[in-house]
Amino acid sequence: MALLKATKRTELGSRNARRLRGKGEIPGVIYGHGEEVVSITLPEHDVEMAVLRGKRLLEVQIGQKKENVLVKEVQYDTFGQEILHIDLARVSLDERVEVTVPIVLRGIPAGAAEGGVLQQAAAKVTVECVVTAIPDEIRISVAEMKVGNLRHMKDLPLPEGTRLLSDPEAVVCSVSFVAEVEVAGPAEAVAAAEPEVIGEKKEEEEEKEEAKEAEERPEKKE
């Protein structure tokens, strides 16, 4: 379990948070288990390494006190590059927790030889497990899948002691033929490409109305 050293944060607000990030610190909070919410800062490098390695369970030290925490939420900037904030929840090492885990498809489906295409409908699965046994990912083999075959959440090989919380009937992946897109003919394409000229249409309508009025207008007697 990775150990991160934190410092209590007394100055709050977005301006102070930006100042901390400029100094290489990431603002965050620790909460849960009926204890007070503690605002903290953590070294940016340590947080990035923990997140990059997929660490969910961490040990955070504030002064002389150490706490086991679970990464609950990581907030990124607009571009998804820089970590802006991290939420940590207190946990006991024998506690069962609800987590979302990535689904990884392994192999090439047998249906690919027939022209079938593998499509992944779900990238993550929600499970319940002991906090010390959180899987980094759930792998499922698709090698035997033929065209028309589906794999559901209930088909995922979960580690022992892990309980599925996602809908068991939800589709994880499928193998099917990709429908061909109908291409319009040259004449249709040209017609579709020609923009409607509002001015010309209006002029044509005015000419027709004028002609109709001329026909209905009584002849002038000499």
C-alpha cells in the first residue's frame, strides 16, 4: 500500500487551490467513518504516480497520524491532463466497498474471420469486494465469440469474494456485421449539395402573383 504524506490545509477557496497547484501541491479532502472532514494537500508527483498506477487503497500520514483511505474521486482540468483535486474516504482494511473497475477484452473473436466486428458496449463494471482485494481490472476472453454472440455482465470472471453490482443482463460486448452505409448517386449528391436560393424563389413567386393579378384585372375600356 502506497504511503502519501499530507499537510492540513487551512486556507480554502479556488484562488488558494490554484496557488497550491502552482507550488506542486494537490488539494484534497479526507472524510468518512463519522469523523471530521479534513482538508489536506498532497505532493502532486505522489498523487499522479498513485493514480497512474491505478492505486485505489492508500495510506495517508498527517503529522504522526496514519489513515487508510480509498480514492473516491479525482478531478481533472478541462483537458483531462492535470489533477485539480482528490477526494479520499476513510476505510478499514476488513471493510467491503463498492468500486467501479475497468473491463478489458482479450483476444480476437472467431467471428472476425467471417467479417464480424467486435464492439464493446460497457467499459466498466461496478462490484463489491474487500477493500484490500480491489481488482485493477476485469479481463474477459472474446476468442470464442462468433457473429451474433454477446457477452453480458454476468459472464465476467470475477475474483473470489467479489460480488457483481451492475445489471447482470447488461451487454459488455458483441460481434456483428457492420451495416454498409448507402451512398447516394451522383445526381442525388449534386441535388443535395445545391443550396436553396431564397431570393430566387421569392422572385419566382412574385412573378407568378403578378401574372395572376394581370389575368384577373379587368381590361380597360377605350
